[in-house]
Amino acid sequence: MTKIINRFETPVLGEPFLLTPGPLTTSYKVKEAMLRDWGSWDVDFRKMTSQLREAILDLLGEGKKDFDCVPMQGSGTFSVEAMLTSFIPANGKTLVLANGAYGQRSAQTLKQAGRDVLVLDKGDYMPPRGDEVSKILKNDKDITHVVAIHCETSSGILNPVEEISKATYAAGCKLLVDSMSAFGAIPLEPHQVRYEALVSSANKCIEGVPGFGFIVARKDALEKAKGNCASISLDVHAQWAHMNKTGQWRFTPPTHVVAAFMEALRAHKEEGGVAARGARYAKNRDTLVAGMREIGFETLLDKQWLSPIIVTFFSPADPNFGFQKFYDLMKSRGFIIYPGKLTVVDSFRIGCIGHLDAGVMKNVVSAARDTLKEMNVTSAGPPPAAIQERQALLAH
């Protein structure tokens, strides 16, 4: 049963915290907003859609006048595919910067759509750097677009999109950013970082619930996207044109999810916007990492690449440790964590985002300590081979 300590702890007794990169723990008011039914063609819902689009653009800061927001039904992956297949023409060639599962998924999406793709695979530990991008673009003049993952949640790496952007546009190419798990908490202001479009989702750093994503794109890029997408439902230009003409979604919108998102946006603004949301998440991360290291856990990443979104920890080498048992016992203590998604070593992840604060993270650490004791795990340290591999890759 969840113990109520402060306003960031869920008032719903027995509901565990979701320490994942989304869906995540939401406030009671966000949940409550879904209790009303809305007519998808009704003027009140159309007004809500218009307000949603404007509020998202407000998060861009300076330069927002050159952009528009296009909500898209479905999970975040739907919106990523919509962005990629709408803004990259059939004759384009894309450099995908991958250092985890979501970069690889973007490459797979483009290949499935028949687009020409080149992948820079950095593995699980390291970010792609601007000089690497420059070198590739210099040697391959056929590349027209670069795709970067803002925060790669399979490892927790916060990628250096600003230097990637500079390298991309210096070579005459265009940048698309998957900011699924970062937008709303980590600044991505177009007057500082140039890009054609970004994509995110309702159930991430804005702290809404799953059901739609959104593409934020330059208006001129939206105009040029007409006819690129082979999908009817994922065509960003068609969705944009229809919304601008009618105020309506082309297909049945997730009305309750939109209502919940409006409440989440209100809370986001009240908290202090992107800077304040990011600061809370960073404090969550610092509290979590310090506590888990004190127990003996090791983070996958070096400090400079740790994002405030999610942290990956090596699984202990102790033979008494098993992730499923650890997961079940943590859940019984009120915390749902996330399995690892690495290709090389065993790991697990703990999210820092959602309607929670550093006080919750202290309770997470206490729960992890108690769980290890119950499992008779005497050391939380990872296998020596995992540390050696990390050090070798970082040295390289």
C-alpha cells in the first residue's frame, strides 16, 4: 500500500508508483479529468484541441511562430512513424543515430517504408557526437536527413542534440528529433537548436496518459510534406491541413486522453514550465543514483550522460539476485520498475519522471535495500566483466 507523504504521492491507496519512462504516475486531477465524455465534433472539444496545440507550442520558447503542432492518435511510436514517413521523401536518404532500441526502431521504420537508411550504431553506452556526424555527412552526399533520439530510454543516455544539429545543417541536411521522453522537461528551443520537426507523447514529461502523440514542425516543412506519406492515418500533412481547416481530428480522437492532457498542461505551467519540471526530475535522479550507489548498485552510464528521465543499473552478480523476483518484491512495496533493454549485459531501469519527487525516490531506495535483504543478496555489485566492458568502451 502506498504511504501518503506529500502532494506528489498518489492519493489512490494501493496504487503503485510507475517508475517507467511512460506510462507514468499521474496526479489525481489528471485521472479525474477523464470522468467526462466529450463529443469529438463538438465545438467544446474543437476548442480544447486548439488550446492543446497552442499550449504545446508555448513550450518551445522563442521561435515558436515558425512552428505548428499536429496531434496524432495512437502510441508514441505511431507519431514517430508519422514524422519519419511524412517529412522524409521517398527519394531521401537518412542517417539514423542509434545508441539503443529506439534509434534502431527508427531505422527499422524507415526501412519498412522503403526509405534508404544508414545507421551509426554507438552501442549501449555512448552518444553520437557532432564530429562523427560531420564526417559521415561529408563522405556521403546522398544523405538528406538525420534522425536523433533526444533521450535514449533503453539506456538513459541524454544525447547532445545541439552539436548534432550544428553538424547536420552545416552539411546542408535536415534534422528530425525523437524527443519522446524528454520534451517538456529538457529544453529544445528552436532559437538554440535547429530542427525541422520533433515528436513526443502525452504520457511522458507532461504527465498525461497514453493515447496520442504530437509532432511539432516548421510550417514550411509541413507544407513540403504533402504527398510523402504512404499511410492514410499517419500522414502528418493531411492531419495538419484538416485540423487547420475544420478544427477537428481526421479520425476518432482520444477525447478523454485529451481532456486529461489539458489538466496535465495546466499543472506543468503552474509548476514553472520546462525548467521547473526538468529540475524536479534532475533532483529525483540525483537522489535515486546517490541512494542506489550507497547500497552498492552501479549505473550503466558515466555521470555526464545520465539523463533526468530514466537510469539504467547493472543487475547484481550475486547468484541470489533474479530480476523477476526483485521486480515482484519491489511491486509489493509499491514500486513498479522497468526491465533492462540492453543488448550486452543484464540490467534494469528506474524512471525519474511522473507525478513524484525526491521524497518518493528515497522510499524507492529504502525499498530496494529491503528487497535485497529479503532475497539474501549480500552484494549489489555487477559482474566484473560488465564494468570492464564499460571502461573499455569509454576509453575508446
